[in-house]
Amino acid sequence: MNWNGIFSLLFACIEFVLLINLFVFAEKNPINKMIALLVALLAVYQTIEFIICNLDLKYPLLVYLAFVDISFLPPLNLLFNFRYCNYNQKILRLIFIPALFFIIYYSFFIEKFTVVKCAVFYASYNYPLGFLFGLFYYIPIVISILILFLYRNKLKGTIKVNRINVILYGELFIALPVVLAFLLSAFHQYNLLNSIESIMCKFAFVFAVCLVYFALNNKKVLNE
């Protein structure tokens, strides 16, 4: 039996259940809608990775679509943090420009998207501009963590602190494989770095749980 991608299926199923809970129980406000979209993007990516690895449909177009999906995660997460923490709204117009650049640029090189390896927990891909895409992916996470730290310090003693902490811990958890990957690469061990997008999305399952907890408690009656 082929077990490749089975964890992708597991996480996808759980994330779709989380999404249903958001639709049923979370208050319908702009912040919670962004959270629902983040969880949906994670669930769709896991579904595509399961199709690629478990059903052995390693088509370049499917890999490209997976990257289109996750290209929206960093800017949307950053937008969520900017909006909730009431930071400069002017910059919000620029957040999605890098994602659109990669999506349009990659559309001319779909045939260069290849599956290097499929495993039970992760997948590795080859694709153009890997280093630049990595920067685009990691920098928003660093910015989000800094924003949450600064905003949390302003909220000492308020009811929002616990919710901010939940999101902050989720962001820090996502950053763990990135830090470990760069440490290992310093010793010429590149396996983790070469599959970092897939592994980060697995770690983002914890972040999705944190987001749903946040959304279920992000209600007007609780914010007053």
C-alpha cells in the first residue's frame, strides 16, 4: 500500500473540519473571514499534495497549483496581523504584489515544476527562483512575529493578550522548521531546506488550530 502523502490527507481532513467549525460557530467579521481563508488555503494545499504523492499524479500543473495556493499564505497572514493589530493601513495595498509576481512569472515555466521526492510526511519540489520564493515566504513570518510582540506589549493587562499569545505561539511554531533548516544547511545538510514549504505547511496545522481558537473567541461581545 502506498503511504506517501498520508499525513497530507490527515491534515487536510482535520483542517476542513476546522473550517466547518468556523462557518458554524465563529462570528462573521472581517478578521474571522481572513482566518477562514487561511485555513482553507492550508487544507487545499494538503489535498493537492496528497493527490500528487499518494495518487502518483506528479504533473507540473498540479505542483504549480499547489504553489499558487501557498503563495497567498504569507501575505494573507501578514494582512491578518496588520489588520488586527491596527498597524499602517497604507502598506496593505502592497502586500500581495510579491505573490502575484511569482504566480504570473511561474505561469510561464510550469513545466519546470517537478516532484523530487514524495514521503509519508512531506514532499520535495524543484521550481524556478527557489531562493527568492523562500525569502518571500519567510520574511512575512518574521514581520508577523515582530508585529505581534510589539502589539502584545501594548496590551498588558487586557483581555486580548491571551488571544495574541495563541497566534504568536502558532507563528513561532511555524518558524521552527525554518530555523532548523538553515542550521542544518550550515553543516551542508540540505534535505530539510529542500522540502521546507511542504514541512512548514505540516507545522502550520498547529497554527490553523491556533487561528480557529482565536476566531471562536473573536466576538464583539467578548471584545467589549
